[in-house]
Amino acid sequence: MKVILEKDVKSLGKKGDVVNIAEGYGRNYLLPRALAVEATEGNVKKVTTEKKTQENKRDKALKEAQEKVGRIDGQKLQISVKVGDAGKLFGSITSQEIADRLKKQYKVEIDKRKIDLSEPIKNLGKYTIVVRVHPKVQATIVVHVIGN
């Protein structure tokens, strides 16, 4: 019996895979639990269409990410802040501030969770920061923190 998996099934396959299984396993386990549907001609066409759509979305997201990286990779941000004694900042510079500055200065919207700061910046100086725009694409920016 051929079925199309609706969900990932351990030791059988991933969602969307067409697999050959025993008749009883399909009728008594997979189909009643909505883990699979029979591999009819219409269902196979539907799955291939969905796979193409998902692939197109992934390609589009990757192209957008590459465009964003092209605009910010290697760029420098200069952030001016109030400074106390010994070069300590009043407060800190967070990934949200860096994201806001990128949006303002380079017209690139980056989610603050994609900016890789191990901890907030609390001292003056230059910091090299990795921005993970997409799982396959990342950019490096330099943040220069200066005092007022």
C-alpha cells in the first residue's frame, strides 16, 4: 500500500514522503491517526504542488536575506552615548538599539533576535557583531561606541 505521510513518522519518513507500507499498518495505524493519506493521483499532485510552493518560499526568503546582507555586511555603526567615569556607559547598548540603528541608517529591518550579542555592550570601543539574517546567510558589522 502506498501512502503520503501527513506528519513525520519515526523510522518511516518525513511529512510529504510517499512510502510503501504493509496494508494492515496503514489501515489500522497510520490512516486512523491522520498520520498519512492514501497515495491517490490527486493527493500526489497536491503534495508535489505544496512542496514546490514551500521551495519557492524558501528560495525567496534566501534571496531577501542575501539582499539584506549585501547592504549591511562590513558596515560600521557609530553610536554616541553618555559615559561615566572610566569609560563605563550609563546603561548599555542592546541588540534592539543596534537593530533600530540599522533600520534608520541603512533602511534594513533586522529582528533583534538575529543580532548575535553574547551580552549587552557596556564599555566604549569597537565591537564586531555577527548578524544571522538567515540560517545560511550572515553579515558582520562593526559597532563603534563613543562617548558624548
